[in-house]
Amino acid sequence: MTKHCTIALLATLWLTGCHVLTGKSERGDANRPIKVETDAKAAAVVPRNDLDELLQYWERVRKLPSAELARELEAVRVAYVRDRNDQRRIQLAMLYLQPGARAKELERAMMLLDLAQREGRGDDVRRPLVNLLAVMAGEMKRLEDGAEQAAIRIKEEQRKAETAQERAEQQALRANDLQTKLEALKTLELQLRKAGRKS
């Protein structure tokens, strides 16, 4: 369906957006090159293909098993190191944003998307996608940070509960020890009384 849309878009732009300017040179040279000016919409065709590619890429990678996703991440990371273009940058950010991403991966995605926002052209049709991914990365990072903080609080509460349990057990042992000593003193006192009566 994407190919049909692209062909239809190209045909429409070709029919309506191209202007051919002809004219004679000062020398009247019939072999003068024809100057072609394209409409601004025609310039958006190539980036729009990049956008379609990114959307299809997202659909593909989100269905990958974890092992294949890890291999894809490494392959795209290596490719990005070789050629740091926006398309690879966005793909790499998408891979870092897959479910199960940790805080460090989300931070890397945010950094890549920030670069794409700052270095990308204002009329790049990928910009809304980049902005959307940046918002998503920020929200995922916020949730991940909240989950980590909640886990820390739970561990702290568990530690406090364990400490309180240990103190309670120690107090119970002391109470038992004191009770034993008290019983021993009572027994000794009875023995001494009996011994005093006999004497």
C-alpha cells in the first residue's frame, strides 16, 4: 500500500508541481540546458520515504524476540558509528525504546533524539515522529525512575521491617532470659527459706 501511495504522490507532484522554464541564450544556442525548478512539495518526497521506512522499521523491530532484538541493536549501533546520519540515529533510538528498556538505554535514546531535534531541518517530515519518540522516551524514563524509586522504598521498608523483627526477637530472647533468671531466683529463695526453717 505504501508503494502505491508513493507512486500516486510522485505522479501528482510531477503533474502539478514541476515548472519547466525555457528560453534562448544570449547566443541563441539551441542546445542550452533546460532549467527545471521543482515545487517545494517535490523536495519532501525523499524524506517522506525515509519516514515510511522508519514507521515500517518500528513495526518490524517491536515484534522481534529479545535475542534478535539484541543482534539488531548491535548491527544498527555499528552502522551508526560508521555513518552518523539522522535515519540511523532515529532507528537506534527506536531500538533503545523497545519494551523492557532500562534507564541507561532510555537515556541513550533521549540523547539521540535530542541530537535529531537540534540538528534536523525544520521542514523534515520526520520531525513530528522524532518529537513523538522524544516525548515517549521522556515518559518511559519518568516511569522507570519512579519504578526504581518505588523498588528502593520497598527494599528500605523491608529492611526496616526485618530490623524491627530482629529487635522484637532479641527482646523476646531477653524477656525469656530474664524470666528464666527470675524463676531461678524464686527457686533459690524458696530453698533458702526452707533451709532457714530447718535451722
